[in-house]
Amino acid sequence: QKEVEQDPGPLSVPEGAIVSLNCTYSNSAFQYFMWYRQYSRKGPELLMYTYSSGNKEDGRFTAQVDKSSKYISLFIRDSQPSDSATYLCAMSVSTGNQFYFGTGTSLTVIP
Amino acid sequence: GAVVSQHPSRVICKSGTSVKIECRSLDFQATTMFWYRQFPKKSLMLMATSNEGSKATYEQGVEKDKFLINHASLTLSTLTVTSAHPEDSSFYICSARDNAEQFFGPGTRLTVL
């Protein structure tokens, strides 16, 4: 079983839609959860960072962590064509440990 | 957020030559840097963890004699692909940890002819 599971998509939505991206994981020791956005032929860009359980909001983006279910989500409100990218979830046990990545979900927002 | 740079952004080389890729943390000191490889439409594959002043830790299946990593300072790590072959062609991305967050470089696209 992989440490982190993420549906690769692809996911296509109309502009303005609410997008829900999800990852599940198996290691209950994970404490740090990240979402990255990667445009084609570019390095990943950190979008959201959450420690332990709970919600975090930043503009149109909301990250949720449910440690009891080992499930994390990223919601994008009022999606824009510029949101079209691959979204990667990542998590780690502690600040000194390696990160484990999902495979990434490819998102296309259609104008 | 913190900035990580990579150089070169793109390199084309002949089979059998060696290529060096630099990764720099521009506005913070990173005791740990990571090197990843990414194939088209695939996720990041961790190759090695680079620790300043000590030997890198390689992931299983990654040849340490082929992918030489040096982390000579708190702001610079280098990856040298030795005796490159066409199957080494890939997108190589480094990252650096700033406290609990990890920031990525823009990547280096290596093409071996």
C-alpha cells in the first residue's frame, strides 16, 4: 500500500465551479500536510500548509485535514482558468523527516 | 515564501558526458535539501536527501555513484549526473526545507542525446 493515495484525474470543471481535491494516507504519524500546485514544466509551488487536524483558508483555497479518517482535502472556490495545473498533496511525520507525495491530480478549468 | 533556484533550467548533453545541476536557497539556510526526479505526467520521485556537511542519503534503487550529490554549504547543493545516458533524460527538481515547509526549485530539464 502506498503511503499517500491521490486520484490522478484528469478533472475538468467549468469556470466558477468549486473544486474538491483529496488524498488519503496510511501513516497515522503524519502531522504536516501540504498542497502544491505545479504548472507544466515548472517546479511545484507551495499553496497551503497545515499542521495536524483542522481547516485553513487562504483566499479561494481551503485545506482540510481529518486525521481520524486519514483524509485531506483542498477546496478551490470560484475556480479560474489560471487554476489549471497539477495539484500534489504531501505530508510528513515531523519537520526533520522526508515528505511523501501523492501522484498529483491534473485539473483543467474551462472558460 | 522562501525562494529556491536551480541552474541550469535546461541542458542538452551527449551520452557519456557528466552534467552538474545546482540548487540554491536564496533567502534562507537549508541544512537539508532534497533531489527529485519527475517523469512526464508522473509524481515526484525522491532520489536522495542531501545534508550539509555529510554524505547524502539515497533512496533504494538510486545509484549513488551515478548521481553524485554534494551539499557544501547551507545554501548550495549540487547533483552531478555522471556518464549520462538517454534514459537519464528527465526533469530534476530540488527542494529545500525551511522549518516545517519545503520549497521547490523551478526544475532542470535534462536531455541526453
